[in-house]
Amino acid sequence: MSDMFEGKVALVTGAASGFGLGICKRLLLEGAKAVWITDYIQRDLDLAARELEAEYPGRVFSMLVDVGEKGAIEKAIENAAADSGRLDFLFNNAGRPMTKPALDIEPEDFRRLIDVNYVGVVMGTLAALKVMEGQGGGYVVNAASLAGLVPAPFQCAYASTKAAVIAFTRSLAYEYADTDIHFSQYAPANVATSIFSAEYSESLRKKGLSEEEIAEKIKDVKPPKGAVPLEKALDILFEGIENYRTDIPVGDDALFLDEMFCKDRKAFEKTVLELGAKRRAFYRTVRELESRGESAAGVPFPG
């Protein structure tokens, strides 16, 4: 444990569950004096706030924020900095998944994906920079993905938003290299969180299913085989931040595939074409099941 976060103020988006909630717990464990947790679902935000407040009383503050809504994240950062007197860390963790055949992508869903995964990151970062420049330092940490580092079949929309986050973060790291403002992007492969049921849940919600029906259908959805345990992923992320690394691949798969893509393109293409074939078969199976009115929740997704 380092003293990097001792007495610091942080704001985390997408903080009500999964990686975001894990980041909040780690910040509090390492001594942050104020952690602002934000999410766009009030029920989930309240549950997370109560859980954290019970263990770290007086150090947890929550705000309902939809980073995909114009002006929302900027206002949240302004309010957090004003209330706490500063902002030392911004974790742009909020994001949405999208894994589906290209021709199944709806324009409105793609626009929403861009607004949450990329525009929200940009606007949040710019708002934080105004505060951090004024106080003489700070750290912005942005959520990317392995899919933004290397080609990912059946993830063209999602991958493009994450590639944009990576380019944005790297560019700022060089722009601010001679200052005390630092930037990192973390690029996980698969991490064992609830994100793997999130997209399926949303599709069921659009079909008019109740929350109880959705919970029943997604109970069998599991992370892909080999997904990195959350605590290990957090260890990797925080070790990267403590060493001021701009790029933080999370998990052995992320490290391996990123290196393979750069150094052995033929081997990478063989690997990713095999993955594409498995995902094509997965969607064929899902469509067959859904055409018969059966649940596809138990079909393992090839990671």
C-alpha cells in the first residue's frame, strides 16, 4: 500500500458496481479522504453508497450522474471540487458494452455508446483539467479496453469508442508531460464483473420484461473462461497508477494479445479469426434459441 491516495479527493463514474465500485473501495482502503461515487441508476447508487459509508463513514459522497447526458459530468466535477476544495483523481470508469454483429447495431444505440464511452470521458477530463490546472496537479484515469488496442470481431462499435479513449489519453499524457497532471488508460481483457450480463439485461428491458423476469433470465450468465478476478485487476490498475504508466493493460490476455498484434501479426490474425468464427457460431446459436422462444442466457460467450 502506498501513500499516493492518502488524504486525496477522487471522483469515480460508473461506481455503483463492478470495476467502479472496486476502485472506490480501493481508494478508501488506501486513505482517500473523500470519494465521490456517481452512477445513473439511483437504486444501485444508493446501495453502493450505503455499503461504502458503513465501512468508511464521512468519506463517501454520491451523485446521480448520467455521463452520456450533455453537461452532467461537468456539473458533477464542478460540484465535487467546490464541496471538497479540490479534485486529485478522476476515474472515468463509466461505460457500456456492445458485442453484436455489425448489421444488428441500431443507430440510436451507437450514438448512446459514443456519448457514454467517449464523449463523457472527454468532457469529464476537460472539466477536471480546469480544476487540476488551478490547483497545480492531479491525475485522470480513463477506462479503455483490450478491444481498443487490437481488432475485436463483433465489437466494431464498442472497439471504436475505446480506441478513441486510448488515443485521447495518450495525446494528453504528452501534452501535459512537463506538468504535475498525469494520465492513464486501463485496457482490460475480460474481468469477472456483472458487465457480461449488462447488455443482455438491456435487450430484455427493451422487450418489456420486468426486472424480476430479467433477473431470472440473466442468473446463468457467467464471465468468459479465464476472466481476470476483480481484485487482481484492481491490483494491476493501482500498481500502474502508482508508477505513472500511461498504458495499463489489465490481465495476461491483454498483455499477450497486444504484444502479439505488434510483433507477430500473422499469429495474431490466426488467433482473432478463430475467435471470430466462435463468436459467429455463438450468435447463430442464440438466434436459433430465441426463434424458438428459449433463453440463450446459458450459452457461454467466447471471450
